Amino acid sequence: MKKKVLIIEDNLISSTALEMMVTSNGFESVGRFDSADELSHLCKVNKPDLILLDIMLAGKVNGLEAAQELRKEMDTPILFITALSDSNSTKVIKSIKNSTATYKPYIEESILRKIEDILK
């Protein structure tokens, strides 16, 4: 059974590239979304094994806020894919249980390695 990945990225080119990378490497994409406003609902409906989550998103909440809210209900692993590498963002990412980050611009092999490590 393929592991399911949910992609939350508001840049269409990036989200398309991530989805192509995920599906061409044996994972199932359960959707691409440009906002994390409904992250908890999306996880309940799609039951992903992993969430690829940008931090700066369209919508009312950013990826960090959405992840913190999600942790109140479930522990789905999160791989933040972000351009934000400031100390505050890094500190918040580290405080969110069962999450890690990779930084833009990213290298496909690096993301795939992280995905495989998370989903072992």
C-alpha cells in the first residue's frame, strides 16, 4: 500500500513539482492545497501519512500556526518546506512534535531522503 502525502504549498509551480516528485517515487498524493486554513479537516478526510507544508501561505493562518493547531488533534508527521530559516521559525519548527524542515531552494534527493526517513 502506497504511503499518502498531503501537499500544502501556495506556489503552483512548487506544489506541482512536489506532487510530481512524490508520485514518481512511489508515494500517493492525496491533494495539493494553497492554504493551511483547513489542515485538520484535510487530514481527517485524507488520512495522510505525511504532510509537506510551506510556512508562508495564502489564507488566514501560516503553516506553523496550522501545524500547532493540528498537534492538538493528531500527530501526522510534517516536513516543512520553506524559505524561512530565521532563528524564530527554526525554534518553532523544533517545538512542533514529529516535524522537521528542509529549506528552499531544495534539492529533490534531499527531500526524498527526508520523506523516506520519516515514513520508515
